[in-house]
Amino acid sequence: MPPVLTNVDLFVKDNEENPVLQALKTLLFFIPFFLVAFIINRLLDNDYVVASILIIVSISTILFRKLLRKGKIRTVTLGLSLFFTLTITVICTLNNGVHDVAIMAYPLVLGFSSIILRIREVIITSVLTVLSISWLVLNENYQYVPTSVPPPGAVGDLIVGTILIVMGALLTNIITTNIKLSLLKADEEAERRKKIAGELEAELNEKNLLIDTIHQKVSKSLSYINMLTDLKEPENSLIGEKYRSIKRRIISIESAHHILHETSNFESINLNIYLPELLTKYQELYDSEKNWKLNLADVFLSLDDCISFGFCFLEMFHQTSAIKKNFANIELTESNGLVILEMKSDPENGSSLDPDPSGILINLMVRQLNGELILDEGSDRITRTFSFNLKKQIQ
């Protein structure tokens, strides 16, 4: 069965008529001529009843024209299908029954209506056609309504049959020709969109490559800066610690750009990948042993927020290391948009949270992320809890 047209499909853009609409207009244009020829044929045979019915049908086409101008194509098609099916049945019943040449119009009506109507409407018209033919067959056998015997070689039947065949061929040609043109235009539009999509994809790949290169260059540049600070690091312990403080910040920025370059995800950074890399580089910076345990959830932050978080995280961990802890347990969780970083450490006897200059940077980063930092110094454990609302960062 041909595809059923939706309301959207019934018109073509650029003010070009859909082939179905054009075929309907053609049908309504030729129907009066066909009916006039049929009426004359019936009048010549003194069949005034059928002629009267055909005159009523001819007048009813005016109503269908008005509905068509209002854009009610499916309504017009269904109305025409039912109307002409019943009309054909009446004409055949009053004339030659199932042998009447007008029965040729049944497949023409069904074929045309099936292109436009939905499956339910096609079933209705098909059932009505089957019932009509069944009625003609029953009437042929039992003569509920007397029918005339078809004369052999009637000229009128030849005229009517020829008109029906010509109309069917004409409507089919109009529909198929316009559908082919529509398909060609659809193919051209699809090719045009495919070309545009290819160009956009190429442009996007080019931009992504540029962004990836930028992150790679930034990461390498910061690595070089880090190496230079190693060469220039002074022997004075106080000044050396300031150098290391600067290097911790460089590490935070370098690691973020490095991850963006490696993952090719330029929108966000997973803290589950970011924090272990920071700790590894911190271990290399201070030549220390691995004395931490990580339990991290997948939390994604933008580049700016991730770097701020990295500053805060490294400074918190550095303070934890500064109090000579035995072990650090680091947990990162995310629930309903609330990100919680908890860092627990076991201090040696006599250790405490002494004021540290890096605490200023921690507080600055906490404010920048609209977060909250809680320090809890117990008798056997020091806990730092940093939390912030991820939804606020996204907004």
C-alpha cells in the first residue's frame, strides 16, 4: 500500500502544490465534463432516474471545491470516495447491475483515495466497495431491483469506459510525475544538508583540534615553567617553600590542561582523574612516599572551577602533610548536586593545626566556589570537609 500522507505532507514548500492537491484539483475539474457526457448518454437511453442522480452528483462537486480551497484535503478525499462509491453502486443497480461499465470506476476511486487516506479510512472505503459489489451480485441473482440486460456493443458503454480509463491514466500520470519531482527535490535537499553537515563537522573538528592544541601547548609551557623553577629553586628553606607553593599552583593548572588534551573533552574535567594526578605530581615535587587512600566518585567541573578546586585541594593536602600525619584518607562524593570532599589524617602526638600562609589561598578558593570549609581537630584525627553546590557552578 502506498505511504499514507500526513497533514504536513499535503503541501510542498516554496508555494509549490503537492501532487495530491494538484490531482484533486484536476479531478474536480474533469468530473463535470465526465458527468455531462454520462448524463447525455443516460438521457439518450431515456434513463431519467440515473440522469437525475448524475445531475445531483455534478452539483455536489461545488461543495467539494469549497472544502478543497479551505485546505481540507483528506476530508474532500474521503467524501469523494464514499460519495462516488455509493453513486456508482446506484447507477449500476438502476442499469446493467454488475455488468454495467460504470463498475470500472471502483478501482479508480480506491486507488486514488488510498494514496491520501489513513489506513482506517482506506478500510472503510474498501469495505464499502466490497459491500457495493456484493449487493450488485446479489441483485443480479435475486432481482431485488430490476436491472436491464446490457445490449451488446453499446456505444455509450464504449464512451463511458474510455472516459474512465483516460481519467485514471491522467490522474495517475499527474500523481506519479509530481511525486518523482518531489522525490528529486527531496534528494537534492538531503544532499545539500549532508554537505552542510559535513562542512560543519569539518569546522567543528578543526576547532576541536585547535582547542586540543591550545591545551597541549599550555600544558607543555607550564611543564617548562615547572622545570625552570626546579633549576632556580633557592637553598633558603623559606624562599624554597614559596617556590614550591607557586609550583603547586602550576601543577593544578598544568594537570587540568593535560587531562583536557588527553581526553579530548573540552567541556568538563572528571575529578576522579584530576585529583590522583595532582597527588602523583605532589609526590614527585616533594619526593615523598605515597601515604594516602582515595575513594573518589565521578564529579565533573569546568576548567576554571576545576583549577580553583585543584588549588584548594593541594593546599589542604599540603597542610595535612605539614602536620606530619601518618596517613590521609580522602573521599569525594556527589549527591543531588552537592559535592563533598573529606580529608582525614592521623597526626603524630603533639601535632596541631598551626596557622599556615596557604590557608589564605584555601579560603579564597572556597569563596570563589561558593563553598564551605569545616576543620575538625579531634584527639585522634584531623578532618577537613569542603563542600559546594555543583548546580550553582553550572548556572
